[in-house]
Amino acid sequence: MPQHKLLMCPGPTIVPDRVLQAGAEPMVYHRSEEFSQVLKEVLDHLRVLFGTHDVLVMASSGRGAVEAALANSLTPGGRVLVVVNGFFGEMMAGIARDLGFDVVRTQEDWTRPADPQAVADVLAGDPSIEAVGMVHSETSTSVLNDLASMGQAVRGQGRLLVVDAVSSLGGAPIDMDRNLVDVVGSASQKGLFSPPGIGVVGVGAKGWERINLSTNRRHYFDLRKMKEAADRPTPQTPSTTPVSLVKSLHAALQMINEETVAGAYRRHERMAQATRLGVKALGLSLYPAGDFRRSPTVTTVALPEGRDPSHMLKWVEKNYGIVLGNGLGKIGKTTFRVGHMGVVQPENVVQALGALGDYMVQNGWTTAPADAGAKVAQEYFDRP
Ligand SMILES: Cc1ncc(COP(=O)(O)O)c(C=O)c1O
């Protein structure tokens, strides 16, 4: 058996043995009652995480789920306003463009969270905009865009809010109905600590109003067909379900239930806080600078001037078996990322900070002791 690496990159995340084993069970027919019961329980668990009733699973990565969310929510060639305050905001704008929508970009500043008032102002000035696209946890910068205030702003202007929650589902509350978020896409391999390959989409009541009106072309990603199959007394998916992946996801969702959803969110906040304190103790700073809500699932760290992240990332993996994440897009060479989503525990954060500190001391990146970050994180975890 290959050795487990400690995945502290922002996805895919550590998949516990129980989840792996559930996916390794003998194959079952995807239309059988036995499998339908598993799918039913998966949908029930996901409802709680999305905070809305209608959830759909499909064979895709996160990008596919976001594509499905957009493709179903707009009219052909329809105009969509996309908040592009990070790499994945850019990705969303690109998906919308490739689907033939008319993309209006806003808030291209990667150092700031989305501003609901600014979005409301653009919407007020352009009634032809049908929907707003926004990333919840911007995995490139770790900025957490606020769902509640954006939901109010967008609903106040009578438009649809489509959200990419790929790196927040399972690690941070989404509360779609309460936050007035209409359509959300996410995936199995991050906060849900399952193998990659399942896309999940949540749709609220307003979302369905638009989806049912849309004449946009779609086939595999037709959310209406998925809903029809999911709503049967024995739920199904329209085409062959990725049975093994769904079984893995089922085990992961059971684990979240055992920890409790609130407990999982609390643990993510604690992992994030310890990571932030730890990297600062090593003399590094968070990217971007500023005082705003950061994602509980990932921490983006600014590199010391002139340092190359790739050597550090390779060294930490080779010497400690710990995989950290590279920076993305225009901050690819000036940042790196620590993922702390899924089943990450205090000892994992402490190990990662210890490895980072060791590298930094050996390579003259810091004057702090090598264990400074690990120590601060451990002290944080030890506090009652
Ligand atoms: C916020 C966000 N959106 C979209 C994606 C793309 O997801 P996938 O690689 O599963 O298609 C990612 C992946 O890191 C992400 O973090």
C-alpha cells in the first residue's frame, strides 16, 4: 500500500479509511432499492449542509457543478454579473463566458471581500442583468465573501444569486434559504473529505422559478431532470450514478453527523485560527492584508520578498510527506496556501507548521525558532 501523505492543500483533502472502504465495497445496481436508500440518506445529509431542500448529485468535479448552476439559471445569452475578487471568481466568469452568457465583471480587487452595496448599485443601473455569480470561500485568497448580505442585496434587486461553494460546503454554513442564495454548486473532495468526482448542487425556490423558465440548452447537466429523479420515492439520478463515490460520500456525511454539523464548523474555525497564528509566529503574513472574514477552510500566506514557493512546497512534501498548496493565478509566485478542511485535526496543523518552520530556518526565511509556529498553534489548541 502506498504511504498516506498528509494533504494540507486546499483539496483534495485527507480521505479517512472509513470513507475509502465504503467506496471499495462490491458494486451494486444503481437502480436497486438498496442503493437508492444510500442515495436518499446522502441527499438528506446534504440538505442540512446546503440549508435548502432540493439537492442534486452528479458525476463531475466542482467546476461541473458550477457550470450546471449557471447553465440552468440563465436564459440563452443572458447577462450575468460576476464578482471576480479571486482566481475562482475569474473561473466562474470564464465558465459563464464559455456557456455563451454576457458577462459583466465587477470587483476585480483580489484583496477585498465582495461588496453587496456595490453589486446592488450595478444591478440597479442595469435591469438586464439576470443573475449574480459569486464565490463563497475564494480558495485562492482565503477571502470569505459574505452570503447573507449579498443574498439580501441581490434579492432586493429581484435577481438570482448563484454561488460557488466548492471550498466551503462542509466547512462553513451556507444556509441557502436563510441567506437568500438561490443556486449553489460544490464538490465531494474538499469539506466533504471524499474522493473527487461528485458535484453537488443546491437549488432554492426562486432558483427553480428561473430554472424552469430557462430555455438554455443542457443535457447531462439538466437540473430539472435530476430533480425529477431525486424526488421519486426511491431517489435516483437520471443516468448511471457513480455508485462507489456516492457510497464514500455517504460514509463521510455520516461522520459529519457523528461530529455534528456545528461541531465540524467549530473545528474548521479552530484549525484556521491556529494556522493563522502559527504562520504569523514564523514571521509570515496573511494574504491579503486587512481585517475581514477569512475562510475557515484555507489560509493564503504571503511569501517573504523574493522567495520561491515551489522549492519549499517540494521540500516539505519530500521531507515530511506533507502536501501544502501552491498560490494561484497572479499571486501564484508570491503566495502559498495551507488547506485545513475536511477531517484536519489539531495535530495535523501542528505538524504542517513544524515542517514549514524547519524549512524556513534551514533556508534563511526566518529568524524565528523552527518550532515557533507549531508551538503557538499547540498553545492555542491547549487553551480551554
Ligand atoms: C472555489 C473553487 N471553485 C471551483 C473549483 C474547481 O473545482 P474542481 O477542480 O473540483 O473542478 C475549486 C477548486 O479548487 C475551488 O476551490
